[in-house]
Amino acid sequence: MYVQAPEARPVPDERFPGSQQDRKDIATQTERCSQSKDLRPPSPPSPSQKLNSSTLPPPMSDRNADPPLDVATGVAMPYNIDWIFPRLRNPSKFWYVVSQFVVSAVGIFSKVVLMFLNKPRVYNKERLIQLISKRPQGVPLVTVSNHYSCFDDPGLWGCLPLGIVCNTYKIRWSMAAHDICFTNKLHSLFFMFAGKCIPVVRGIGVYQNAINLCIEKAALGHWIHVFPEGKVNMEKEELRLKWGVGRIIYESPKIPIILPMWHEGMDELLPNVEPYVIQRHKKVTLNVGQPLDLNDFILDLKKRQVPEPTARKLITDKIQEAFRDLRAETEKLHRERN
């Protein structure tokens, strides 16, 4: 029997008029299980639960404590990252102070590199700025884009005003590869503070700490950026998008605003070959697409209690379709630049 994905408590959504609010709440909200507020692991299952464990759904995003990552999955773990998630889940005042300082430094550096040392052109930038700064309160924003260079993030955000790119309360949350950005404590601290980065373990699927934490940040109405290709796409192939983004959107207590973007030229600004040196005077084109109107589509999936694995695939397919059109448009704009 399918158990619908856990949701946070109902919160009024400014995008729905009063006459539709009940419909929205019924379709999207379910009773949250009573859970402990601390980070202790759940109690062991009873014998009867063990017998029926094969019928239970995978762990969902409302777990207060994520299980330790298991190296038996065959994925190399160069550094234990379990301690990072509780700190990102409940940031301290000290975290915000340090993060504000480091985010500002990284934001200024990104702006200098993109806007002053190179030749960017951003289409529909005001659309992105409006959705970051003036979307309805409590409504999460999920931006998605292609991933052509290791400098895509934070480099692309150099096009934003300093009030956003240097503000730890406004800048996005993003997932970063555990085996690249979180290989030791010093690197982990930097990316925690500087990038508001969440370590994602590639190769263990969508039911992992990183996706769970992104869903929790969406529940708080934050901005989350996702590279759904799942890696730096050096060959620029049309890759099947990873379904983690679909799970984030589907399990968010409020349906996020989904904003696709496409960019060209970042792999020339920072080539994907040694010695990995930032270049100057390169053309960079960023095209901000139209928000995807998937509200009715997602509400219908929830109302019909479509199994979460199916729902996340269907949602991800919608993003893939939007990427195709946006890519063709952006490549044409980039070619036509003098």
C-alpha cells in the first residue's frame, strides 16, 4: 500500500485564493507523524515490522535524524560528512555571522570575475531578481540549470545585485559533490559557510540526507538551486535529468516556483582542463526562462496519490522538456552575439 509522502503542517499560500485554499491543503498536506525533536536515531523496528519491511516505502524527508551514510553502498567516502547535516539543518548564530562574511567575499569575487573581467549578457534577469526578492512569503523557489563548468556556481550569481549575492539570508542553497567539495574538515567548513552547500553523495539515489535537507529548506520557503544533470556535463550531451529535483518539488509542503535557466560560455570562462585558470574577455550568456506552471499538475498527482517514484519522474520529465526549448533558444542567442 502506498503511503503518501510526508508533508509539513498546512501554511496559507498566497498564490491560492481563499476558495481554493481548502482544495490545496487537502491535496498537499498529510498528517505528520509524531517525532522526537532531537537527533537520536529512530527506535529499532518490532519483529512484525521487520517481517513487513519489504512493503514499507523508503525513508522520507521528515526524518529529524538522517541515518549515517553507509560505505557498503560501494560509493567512496573520502571524509565522514555525517556531522554536517545537523549543523545545516539548524544553523547557529555563529554560523550566520561567519556565513555572511564568507558569502560576501565569494559574491564580490564572482561579480568581479563575471561582470568586469568577462563579457556577460543576461536575458530576463529582472525575472530572476523578482522571484528571489519578491515572491510570496513562505513560497520556495527552485531554480534549475545546466552544468557546464565548475564555476557555474557561484560564478553565475555574479550577475545579481550585491544585496542578493552578498546576503546569506537571500542567496541560494545548493548541493555539491561530497567527493569534490567535502574531502576534509577545512573544505567542508568553507563550503558550508561560503556556499550554503549541502553535500550530496552521487550514486546512492534520491533517498539521502542531501535531498531530505533540500526538502526541509523548501518547507521554510528558501531558494534552492539544482543542477539536475548531476555532474559537470563536459560533452554537453542531453543527459537524462536526475530525479532528485522531482522529489524535492513533489515533497515540498508548498509547491515551489520552478524557474529553469540555461547558460553558455561558462566552460570558456573556466575551462574543464588543467590548469583550471579563470579566463578573461569570454562571452557568457545566461537566459532565464519562464517559471514552469506545474501547480495543477502536481496537485493532481497528489490528489490521485500517484506513487512518489512515478511522480518525481513525471515532474523531472517536465523540466527536461523545458530545458530542450530553453537550450535551443540560448544557443541561438549566444551565437548571434558580436
